[in-house]
Amino acid sequence: MLKNVDYNTMINAIKNNQLTVVENFLEKGLNPNGDPDTVDVTPLSRACMEGNLDIVKLLLKYGADPNYKKAKTERLPIFYTISQDIEILKILIKAGMNVNIVDEPNSHDAFNAIAIHRDDILQLLVDSGLDVNRFRDKQGLTLAQYARKQGYKSSYEIVTTGTKSTDMNKLVITDSTKLFKNLLNFINDNSENSIWWNETIVLPARSMEVITSAPYLGRYTRYLLSISEKAGISGPIILDVRDDESLNLTYNRFLANENKIRFIGYADYTSNNIKIPTYHFILENRN
């Protein structure tokens, strides 16, 4: 009779990428799904966690179930594939993995693929039959809404049209109020105007005013800017500029020219112990 220690030894062999040792245990008759009483994770989940394609193939050959987990506290094999080589997920799907399976009470792992911007994984799931309208995250967002909230245009396109566009046209702003309309609405799934992560925006000449600035990370100057129209201020943004192209060196030229800025997320501008949360850009063009 195989002893419990054999299962733990096989798990250790998987951790250490010892293919022959794992195969010897399987040939002895060890259950490829593991022993639910003695191991914390199934052999297949452990192999996926380690990113070991050869051992994943071996376990599946001996009958490991890609839809099985030993306990409620464990995650399904799909969870461990999201950050790994896409070939592992391909093998699991080929072996019968249900792409619509969910680790309750967790959200579908497609949300994780969006979060770490693995469009290749997301595309494979969609191509393999993922029901993109079925799932919600803990905040109640669909995959499309979550992708839009994250600012990932390509992920949004995959879950709404089935594929990402190769046309990543840059948004050109001719009216500074439109910029802020976009910024305020981009997380609204019904908005026609959106600004996406890493999207470049062209600001017209003399459309920015410097509110204040400070050194940042030793090689940037961080500016708190307002996008202005002749009589008023639309709102603040943060713009990081490398010191070799600092506004202080080419201030008038910078304000007089059209400028390209790239949206990279959100940040807080701290001034006098007051944090101003706002949209975060980096200067693209060199003056």
C-alpha cells in the first residue's frame, strides 16, 4: 500500500522539477489528483504553480483532472496558469478544462488575466468559449467594465469584440474640456469618449498652467498642472517630466507648443500635507 509520505514526496519532487521521480510515483499507482487527506494542493495545481510544462503533461497523461481541487481553500489549476507560460493553459484546455469554471467564492480568473494585462491568456480563454457576460467581480463589474476601469483598451476589446484591434490610434484633444470629459467618464462603460492606459494625448499650445512643482525620484520634476481655457481652470493633473527636459529649462517654449502626454494611471500630489488624488501623465515629447 502506498503511504501518505509518498504523496508529500511527489509534491516535493514537483517543486524541484524532478520529472523522473514524479513519473516513478505515478507508475507505482499514486493518484495524480493527490491524496485529499495529506497534501495541501493537488499535484497538477502544484505543477501549474511552478510553471513546469513537462510535469503538467505527465500528470494529465496519468489522468489528473484539470477541473479538480481537493478542498474549498485550494485554488483550481487555472488560477496558477494566469501568470505562467500560455502553453500550460493550452494543455489544460486540451485536456478538458472548463474555461467557465469558477473558484467560489472568488471571481473568475479571467479578471486576474486582465489585472496583470495578460491579453494572450485572456484571448485564449475567449477563443475557448469563455462566457464573457456571465461573470462579475466582487464589486459587481463585468469583465468589460473591469477592463475599462483598469484602462486596458486591448483587454476591453477582447471581451467585447472577441479580439483586440491592431489600430491603436492616439486620441487628439482639440478642446481641453473634452480632455476632462474623457478623464471623468473613462470608467463609465457607456461613455463614448475614453482615455486608455498608456494612451497618448495631444494638448494644444498654451492649454496648461503650472500650479506647483517639486523634485520626484531624483530624475523627474513632478508638476501639478491645470488644463486651462482662457477664463477658467478645468481641473488638475500630475505630469512627470525628466529633468533633462524640465519645464524649468524650457518653460515658455513648453507652454507655447503643442505637447504629447501619456496617461499612466493615478497618483496623489502632496502639498502642505494635503493629498490631491488625480490623473497621472508623463511627458512624451522632448522640447
